[in-house]
Amino acid sequence: MTITLRDPTSELSPQTREPLERPDDLEGLTVALLDISKPRGDVFLDRIEDLLAQRGAKTRRYKKPTFTRVAPVELTQQIATECDVVVEALAD
Amino acid sequence: MTEYIIVIKEDCPTCRLIEPVLGLLIANRTVEVTCQDNPSWPDGITVTDDRALARSWALGIEIVPTLIRLEEGEEVERTEGWSRADWERITGMSLTADIPDFRPGCGSCTVEPGMGEKLAVQFGQAQLHARCLELGDDEDDIEACFDRGWSDGLPVVPPTDLRVLRMLSGTRRAPDEIVGQVPPDYATCTVEKVAINAVMAGCRPEYLPVVIAAVEAALVDEFCMHGLLATTYFSGPMVVVNGPLARAIGMNARGNALGQGNRANATIGRALQLVIRNIGGGKPGGVDRAALGNPGKYTYCFAEDETHSCWESLAVEKGYPSDASTVTLFAADGLQGIIDQKSRTPESLCRSFAAALRVVGHPKMVMAADAFLVVSPEHERVFREAGWSKSRVKEELHELLQIPGEELIAGADGIEEGLPEKLKDQTLPKFREGGLNIVRAGGSAGLFSAIIAGWGASGATGSSPVTHEIKLR
């Protein structure tokens, strides 16, 4: 059954949650490159890493154990503490 | 066209008693019989099945049986219970069944405990004004409240319509009545919004008047809620409740009064914090800039033990009659204990208190932070036996807390912190006038009292304690 709650806030914010604010540029930021373990994800991320390096961005590589499950909490925590933005290689 | 509606339930002895009267009426009048609990009763009568209570709710039935007379579909008259004279007058019939002339009815199913709000949710007009948020099918309701940033870090009770309507039953104030503008966003706060946050905090409906009073007190300019929220200092709002209502709702003023375990203490203080967070928009890391905060920023609320005190209560000191119920808000830090297990004279005990109070904020800080001294029963006994009033204790402490400027100036005692050199020859009081408050609370054993120090900015430059009467209904 769908649950409906009453908003406890001043309703100054929109009802739908906004995604986190995106940075204007990558200056001084560390970019996580997350391979979700789909085939050729590494090829895609190698290219992205090259392009980011050309723009002077720092990168770090991570890999999920399997694309069939969400990332382990330890991995998301590691990425969150070590990096500022994430690029995920979703495609085959 | 239906001339009469009769609402009954089988569970009601009076309804069962008048069964022969129903037969008489149906034979001679156009009657709709509505039954709340059994659509196949009474035998041989066509009955409107009202087990869902929609019909009874729409008709505003409080007692069964109820007889209603209609003219052109509109109600013109009703009677509740069984009175032969009334029923004969309304129906214009002689109702000569062999039953007593009078029997009171029973409560309608619509007025069973908690049913009113349930039916209001199902069948009522929209009474709530707050935005509805529909959760996703796979969303856990408590997690959803965390996800939306509504929580202080602990689970909240999800504010469903039913819970909010039940909470609102704790006050007669209209849901859309404006309580004030809550900082830091200065967003408009209604009684309904307070009720929603009180639900989330875990309050019972009878606590709601206390929560509303606490919010009103927090919004008084002298309390300076905006600055208190924004400060890098430890403080947050503490609520002291006085008067008969504190006892009526079961607040704890005795053992562990400042600790965990009492629902009213725990949830009233928490509700105030959630109002500041959710309605005012005041969140840690946002406008709340506290360097460390204190655990009381989850909840900080207790009652003064007036029943066994030899002293006048905080509320009476503030000018309220002893039968008034009040909240007093104080910009409070954490708690510092005072141990004195040997003083048996008020003079000695006051010297202990003064030595402990001297260090509030900083040993060299004067007339900055206020403080609450929470005196336990075993310490109060020392004053009681010596016949010392609360004001005498305050006067004694005031005298003991006159501090020579040479001890307070920067550099004294090898401590760079301190007052300007020019104050070296003055004597200064630790507390501004009226800055030290005393209340009595605590368990019967333990020669300990407590100092609850206040925000370093007190009085006109910051926050003053604010006492506000609780409007019961």
C-alpha cells in the first residue's frame, strides 16, 4: 500500500529531491572512475582517464565485484572519502 | 421519500430493547434503518450496512439508537437513546410496545477511542493543509524520513494523516492558526506543522500544548533563537516545565529527571528541536554552526519538582500563579555536576555551589553566561532545615560570587584569557542581575546538584530565559 506522509517542513524546497549540485569544473577535484565489471568497461574508463588527465584532473580507479549487485558499502564509502565526483562505466 | 433514519447497533442493549418499535415504525412510515455492526440484524428488516461507518460519520451519530426525522431529505429533528415520549412526538405514532419508557443509548461505533480521527482520514473533508508526500512502493517509511532530511539522526515516527489528526486532538487551536515565524528561514509555522513535528518526535497528543508553548517561547525576541542556533557555542534550547500540567502528562521531575526514559521529557524537547530543524530550516552544518554542540540538542526538557519543594517554583518566581502551567526556555549547554556530601549548613553548601558556579564558561568570565542551578532533594533539605528561602540562597551566592578584578584580567594566573587590565581594581559579579536561576529536581538519594550553564551571550546581547504560559486547550 502506498504510504502518504505530511510534509513537516516549511515547504520552501521542491517536493522532489534534487540531485547533488554538480561542480562547475574539475579543478583540484579527484574523479573516481568506477568500473562496474561489465565487459569493456575498462576500455571506456581508460579513454575517460586519458581525457581527464589531459585536462589536469586527478583520477582514481575502482571496480565493483559484479555489475549485478549494488556496490558494497565499503566501496561507496571509500569512493566518498577519497574522491569528489564519480564517473561510472555503465555500458558494455 | 425517506421520512426517518434510525441508526442502531446490535451490541447496544437499548437498540435490542426497541426492536419491536422498529417493526411498528417500518410498517407505518418510510424508514431507513442503519446498523453499525450487523447488517443481518434485526431479523426481517432491510438494513443499511454501515460497518464501514461512512453513513454514521456523515450523519454525525454519537449515540445509538438515534432517530432522525427528515423533511424533503433534510434533517429537521433528532433524538438519541430511547424515550417513548420523544419518539412518539417525532414520529407522530403511538409506540405501545411492552418495553420501559426510557433507556439511555450506547456510544456510537464512530466515537470509540481513536475512531474519530480514523474516520476523518477516510471520509472527512480535507482538514490538513500540509503538502502530501507519497512514498515509493518500495520505500520504508522511516528511512524515507531520514532520506528527506527530517530527522535529528534518530528514527522519527512517520507523520501520516491519522497520526497528525490524533496529535491535533490534543489542542482546540485550529490547525491553520499561525504560531509564529521560525528562524533561521523565518518560515511561517502553523499549529498543524508543530503537530506534524510532534508526531515525528514521538509525542502523545496531550503533550502538544506544551510543545506549542515551547515553540511560542522560542520565538519571543528575548530568547534569540536565531542567534542561539547559529552560534559556534554549545548551547541549544532547554525547556523547564512547571505547574499541574507537568504532573498530569507524567513528566519526570525526580530520579534521572535530566536523563533518559520518560516519554514526555524526551519527546517535548525533541519536538522543539525538530520544529527548528524542519520548519525553520536550522540544521548542523547549515545555519547551526556549533563547534561541538551538546547532547541536549537532541532533547533537553524536564519538569521542576514542585510537589516536595520548600521553595517557590521557577514559574511563581517569574510572576505566574502556582496553578498555572508554564514552560521556561533557556539557552543551555550541557551539565556539570556538583558533589558535596559533607555540607550540613547552608553557608557551607552555598560556598560549594559558588566555587562550582565560578567556572561557568571560564573562571575569568563574568556577567556573560547565565546558569541554572538544579538543586537535588538532599541538598535542598539542608536549606529547608535551616529555613533558607530560594531568594536567600540566591543572595548568598551573589555575595560569594563577587570576584576581584585582579583575578579576572588577562594574564592573571598565567592565563592569557581574561578581562581588560583597566578592570583590575574593580569587583565584578559572576552573573548579571537575574542571571542565576534555581530549580529543584532529582531523586531522593544523592548529595549532588547540577549546573546547566548558558550561552556566553546572555541578556540583551544574546538570550534571556523566557517563561510562557501553556494554553491548555
